[in-house]
Amino acid sequence: MSDEDAPTGAGPRTVDVIIVHVCGVAGLIAVVGAFLPWAGATLADRGADLLHSNRSGLELSWHGKVVLGLGILCAVISVLLSELPRVRPLGLALPVAGGVIAALSVLKINSGDAIAASLLRKRIGTFQTDNPVATAEVGVGLWLCLVAGAALVLGGLFLGWAAWRAAGASERPPGGVSSGVSGGVA
């Protein structure tokens, strides 16, 4: 008997349990990513790095704080989904929160440009250089949050689809013929 043939009251399918755990890990990755650098910039002259600056998601703006809160929320929801089957409707929050995490990450993808411009302004009094170059970079924390958000969206949508499919299967009559249709002719 495969997971798809199991009766609807038999408990969660193995795939659903794995997806719930993946969503929980993605929430934790978003939490860790909020503390890691989201943006950075380096001031260089003639190949030598003179100054480097990084900003984490929490230092950058309110976006990092929202990502942190949503990551914690997603991890808690995933734990609840794996332990209490009656909280299944909370699973609808996973793709929404994941979408917000991904969107906020995308909005801050160019934030290193402002840091680079700030370094160029500071170089006048700090470093007497001939040809300064400031380069912006996207930090690893931002990439982690973006990937975690995408994983939460996909995992949450899969869980919703699986719940919808299970609910539809429990309402279908045995034999696969829908009510009101006889012999395939309406």
C-alpha cells in the first residue's frame, strides 16, 4: 500500500512530513540570514583594499527585523504542523510569509550601492587617493533569506495542494465516478 492509497485518517504522509521539516529549516535559515551581512562595499585604490563595510539585515533597515520575525513564525508553524494535525490551516501562512521574506530580500538587493557611495564620500578626508573605486556587494545573509523565502513559498504551496488533494479524495465516492454522472455520460 503506497502513501497515496492510504486512508485519509491514517495520518500524515511521509512526503508531507519531510516538506514540513524543510519549511521549518527554511524558517531557521531566514533567522540566521537576518543576522549575517546583507550588503557590503569595499573602497580600493590601485588594487589595494583600503576600507570594507558590511551591514546585516538587522542593521540595514526594518526589512531585516520583519524577516527575522517571519522566520521565527515559520519555524514555529512547522513545529506545530508536525506535532498537531489539527493546526493544518496554519500551513497557509507558510507561502505568504515566504513570499514576504523573498520580496523583502529582493527589495534590498541593491543596498550595497548606498554603502559604496558613502565610502566614496568619506574617502576625501580619510584617505588621500588618486583613483578610488568603491564596489558594492550582496551579502550571504541576503541570499540565504531569498532562498529560504522561495523554499517556504514552494513548500507551503505543496502542503496546501496536498491538503486540498486529500480533502478532495475523501469527498469522492469509491470507484472514482463522481455523483450525478452515470457511465461517464452527463
